Amino acid sequence: MKLFTKKRVAIAAGVIVVGGAAAAWLMPKGEPKIPPSRYRTAAVDMGAINQTVTATGTINPVALVNVGSQVSGTVVELNADFNDRVHKGQVLLKLDPTIFNAQIRQYEASRASAMANLKLAEANYQRNQQLMAQNFVSGTVVDQSRREMDVARANVQLAQAQLDRARADLNNSVIRSPIDGVIIKRTIDLGQTVAASFNTPNLFQIARDLTKMQIDTSVSEADVGALKDGLPARFVVDAYPEREFHATMRQFRLAANVVQNVVTYNVVLDVDNKDEMLKPGMTAQVRLVVANRPNVLRIPTTALRFQLPEEEQEKLRKKEQEKAKDDKDAGVRQAALKPASTPDDDVAFRTASETARMFKVYRLDKMNQPQPVDIRVGLSNFRYTEVLSGELKAGDQVVTRTLANPKEEM
């Protein structure tokens, strides 16, 4: 009996051991522990993207006229000042007319003398013609008298031209406004001498209409390809930092400005200034909206600039190579990222175009490990970039930078 009892105990113990091992094997294993992320990420989402071109420009009146003087003299009357509104033909200043009046009298006397000489030459010519008919003088004397008459007639015309010029100088000594507008600059004072011997001095600057302004901007040559007339723009000025103004592109000027091998072009924008808050000469920080996508797949632009350390990139390359051996569809997925080529495509240009818009970003997997994803991008600005193709979808987390402390995200 004792022997039989010992066998039963041994069999029972064996059953318990085997049952415990089987139970341990059949029990569900715990989930693997997910390590904390070492990267800062941002979500891929759907939204709008505006692509802009930035430029700096100066606010100027649409029509700005410099008023000068063709004659020299001393200012004896000043009828306009800064910010005055003037009308076309209004007298702005007068120069001392004494010298001009004296010149007029001088040329009037010269003309009278020339006319007297002309009358004498005409009388001599007629007399010599009569004497030649009676054979008292030769034909040479008649020809000489005719020449003297022609010279006297030319002297009359010369004196008349000099008189007309003197009268024009007197008229030009009175400076009048050529347009209706506002005086924004004055460079002359009462009693000051105006010297117009070589260069025409600028006495006034008159703006035609301050309710219509324009911005003259300098745009880099790299950005002009996206510009066209009628593009909307927004700008700010230092005087009103809390307010944003609107403008419209009116003209792209073909004349290039080259400064230290930097090429820029002048782009003119129209601005409505009904309240006259904007003043001539203000500096404007302009953003031209060159493209807009209302609802596209987008990622933060910072994700395009992130790169893994070289040793981690090498590990990922090895994993990709091992995966490619077992994945028969790897070549198909890579081909899906490339646009279909045509027989007439120039391979060199097509490759350059494709490379310029292809980027590698990193998406976190379930274990918080970065996985490379090749994408093709479209519109881009400082915040977002459009994703045209690639294995990204809304909700994916893309890496934007490495955290110094994994707990930084907590």
C-alpha cells in the first residue's frame, strides 16, 4: 500500500508541474514596453497654405512733380509752404523782375533800330533799281543794296526773337503750380537767390493726390517668376504696427537693379489711402500672395529640415536593405513616387526638377522610432508645406527636432 501511495503522489506532482508549465505557456504575454519619444513631433493634417513673396518698399505718391526754375533771380514773393493744397496755375513764388524788364526794354530798342535800318535799306534798293533802269548805276550796286536789305530784315527778326525770349524769361520768373495737389517739399526761402545756370533747381515737390499711393518695392530675382499683375498683397508700416494694409500689384518693371551682384526688380503696388494715414516716404514690409491652396495635406516646414545623426541613418539603411530583400513590392512603392515619364522628356532636366521637390521626412512608428518617408512637396511657406505624394496621411506624427531631454514633451 505504501508503494502504491508513493506512486500516486509522484504522478500527482508530475501532473501539477506539467499543468503549471502549460498554464504558463498559454497565459497571454504582456505588451512590450514603449520607450519614451526622443523627438518633438507635429501632426500631418489637412488645411490651407498661402505662398507669399516678401519685399521691402517705400510708399510714394502716384504722381510726384518737381517744380523748378528755368531762370535765375532773387525770390521776392513766396506764396506757398509745406502741406499747402494748390491748384493748377496758382502762383507759388516770384523772382525779382528788374533785370528781366531791363532786358525787354533793351531788346525793344534793338528791334526799333533794326526796323529803321530795314526801312533805309528798302528805300536804297528801290532807288538803285530806278537808277539802273536809267543806266546811272550798274547791276552790281543793285545787288549790293538788295543784300543790305536782306541783312536788315534778318536783323529785325533777330531783335524780335531776343525780345520774345526776354518776355518769356519775365513770364518764367513767376513760378506756377503745374497740377492740382499738395506741396510735400519746399527748398527755397524768401530772399534766396535761384541759380539756374547749369542745372534746373528744384523749388517744390507737389503730390497730385495723397489718397492714391503706390509702393515701390525691390523683389529678388528668385521670386519674380511667380509674380503677375493684379496679385493681392498685405503690408505693415512701423507707424501703425497693429494694423495691416492691403495693396494690389500694378506693374512689374523690366529694368533690373544690380548691387554687388545681387539682382532685384522694381514691383509697383497700388494702395488706397482714403484716410491719408500713409505718408510719403514710409517703409512698408510687403507680402505678395502668389499662390493659395484651400484644403491640402500639409506638414510643418521644419520637418523638411530635420536629419537623423549619421550613425542612426546607417542603421535605418541596413534595416531597409534587409526589408527590401523580403518585400517583393518594395520596387513598386518606390516607382509610385516617381511621375510617369514620356519618351520626349529630357532626362537631365526631369531629374533636376524632381530632385528639387523631393524630400525625406521621418515618421514615428508605434515604438516611437523614426522611419524615413520620401515625399514630393508643392507649395511652401514658413509654417507649412504641401505634400503632393508619399506614404503620409492625416494624423501621422512627423519629427521636427530632437529633444535634449525625452521628458521635455511631458
